[in-house]
Amino acid sequence: MSFDCVLGAWQAHEKEIRAYLDHQVSDPMAADDLLHEVFLKAMKRGAGFCELNNPRAWLFQVTRTTLIDHARLAKPFVEIPEDLPMPDAEEEHPAVDDLKDCLGSNLVHLSDDDRAIVEACDLQGMTVRAFAERHGLGLAAAKSRLLRARRRLRDLLVQNCHVRFDASGNVCCHIPHPIR
């Protein structure tokens, strides 16, 4: 098997590929490794390489995918110092975690249908699809029902527990008040 067409294309485009790799990778040794990997892929293509309409385009496509694979495999390593303090046991936790009591006292004020879907999907982890099948609903109807139930529960939490949200829509704080 003759590799003349591979060698000819490689000699014509090697410097160009190397310049591209040097621009993309800050480590010259890594660029060398990638360059060799691309060359080996061209050689493995064998006689099929000779049938390519545009060997330069193929070489650059293989170079790009090899570079992407290299970046995906590169895992940053950060040494953790020995004297790193342990996290405080009473470290702050998300404000939403404190809503448990407020949530329970407001769930009872939802309709039976609203309470059933919120408890099943949001508290017990059932999928909306499974809830829909169990209750003879279409998936779209179940999603709509869950959305409306969540809105009603949210309104109750805002009204009765003075729940407030940050700019991202996350619970930032609340003041638990007894339900009137």
C-alpha cells in the first residue's frame, strides 16, 4: 500500500496545521502531540486518504476534532491545601430550606386536585407523565394543572409567609406567619 498521497498532503500542509495548533494550544509539547496524532489519523486512513477531494480540508477537520477531544480530556487539577479549614456545621443554607413548615401549613389550603399533583410531582418526585397516566390525564393537561397549582401555592406562600424572591427568582427570605 502506497502512502505517497498522505505524505504529499502532509508535507504541503504540516506547517499550516502546526501554526493553527500553536495558536490554539499554549503548550508547544501538547501542540507537537496533537500534530502527531493528526498525522497518525491520516496514515490510518490509508488508501482512503488518496480518494479525498480536498485533503487539506480533511486534515483541518481532523485537527479541529482532535483539539476538541484534547480539551475535553484535559481535567484541571487543583491541589487542596492541608490546612484548609473544615466547613462550619452551622453554615448558611438556602432560604428555601426554611420553608418546610410554611409549605406544610399552606398545602392544606389548596384544592384536593392542586394538593395531589404538587405533593406527587414536587414533594414525592413522581414524573408528570406518571401522574397523568395514573389519573387518566393527557400529559399537556397534567403539566398545565401542575403549573396552575404551583402558582396558587406560590401566591399562598407570598401572602401567608411573606416569601420574597431575588432577581433570579429564587427564594431569598420569608417571615413565617400563622395562617389567618
